Amino acid sequence: PKTALCSAAYKYMFNACRVPRKDEDTYRIYDPSMNSHVIVACGGKFYSFDFVEKESGEPLPLDVLEERLKKCVEMSKSGPSLPMLGYLTSDNRDTCADVREELLRVGGSKMEEALKVLESGAVLICLDENEEPVSKKQGSEIFWTGGLTSGHNRWFDKSIQLICTNNGKAGMNGEHSMMDGMPVVGFCDYITNKSYGDVAAQSNSKGANNSGGYESADQNVKDIFGDCAAELTSPGSNVVTHVSQTKSNFDKLISAHELEVQSFRGYGS
């Protein structure tokens, strides 16, 4: 008989996030029953929306989810101008801790709430609209770090980042400190074994394709840091300077590394 794997890692995979602190980082995990939202990154901006029924925990209808994802893309092309905050999660951990304190200093309670929303989301979906990788190497570079063109569209402290490019390629980036490979591989296998048609049929079989009973995307999709825009760019804020410096450090780090891809299909043969 098969032996079940320990499921302790799952509490760090979903509704969880690493938090930078001086000398030693910490991790925050949130109750899924109280946090029914997912996070979406698009154009370096971050959004949240509900993706499951709060009472039952069942996924919302596919058409509702698609409408909300499209709304995130639409909002990313307008709205308040924000520094590319995702870069701030890519630097030396003590630097990240200092920057987090600066975010909280200038943003106050609004920033504290914004970070809580981002950290407590089930997963982070990164919509890389500017990317169209063709080769495995191109795709792997994007899914690994975002490269020099999409590093701003990540929050590297988030446990699970699901990355989708404009031409339909997808990958995953995981924060490794609190979870190992096996549960993550199981999660990825589950996703790759489900086709779009499977999900659509499942949604329709539940009679869930009637989106009339749910909030519209205009009502439900929220710009996480939108209310903090003025504070982040105010004369007394050092956030823009920090973003510029961390981007420079990120670009240097990425440029100093190379990636070669080996595709091996011999397991189990």
C-alpha cells in the first residue's frame, strides 16, 4: 500500500507569505476559511479578487473568474502610477526588511492592510502580458526570475506564483524556505492534468455558469496598493529610491547568471 505524504507543508503553500526581518525572516500563514481571495500581478501592479465561495469553499464559476482576470489586465493599463514594488522582494533580506519598514512608515495603516491582503491571498497569479517565450530556455528564464523584462511582475516572498505569458505558456515559482518539492510537484501535476475543457465542463455541470448571482468584476477586483499611491511617491518617501536601487541590484544579479535547460523524459521507462 502507498504511504501518504505528510501534509504539513500545505499550510505554507496557500494563504501564506514569507516576511523579511532583520537577521531572520518570519512566515505568516492565514486561515483559508477567512481569506477567499487570490492575488494577481499584471504590469507590476497587484490586485485581489474572490475566487471561491466564502461559505462552501467551492471555486466560483469559470466565467466569473475570467471576467475578473480580464478586469485586472484592464486596470493595469490605467489607474494610479505606482513604483514597481515587486522589485523590493528581490534584494538582500536585511535590505528587504528595511524597505518593508519604509513602506509601513510612509503608508501607515493603509499600507499595513495592503500588505496583509497580498500576504493572505491563496496564491499569486502573474500575468506577463509582455512575454511570448518560444523555447524552453526562454520560458524557463521567465519562470525562474522574470528576467530583465518581467522581474517587476513578481512578489518573490509569496509561497506560490503561477506565471502565465501572453502566448499561453505557464510555469510556477515557489518560495522554498518552508516547503519542499513533493507537495509542490503534486500541486503542479494536478494543474497540468486538468485541461481548460475539463474545468469548463466541471463548472457547467454544477450549473455554475450563471454569473448573475455574483459581484461584477468592477465591484470585486481591488487594486491592492492603489490607495497608497500618494504616500509612496510623496516628497518624504524613500520608496521610489529603494525601488530604483533594488531594480539595479536585480538586473546585475540576473545578468551575472546563465540558465541551460535539459529536457529529460526517461523517468519510468
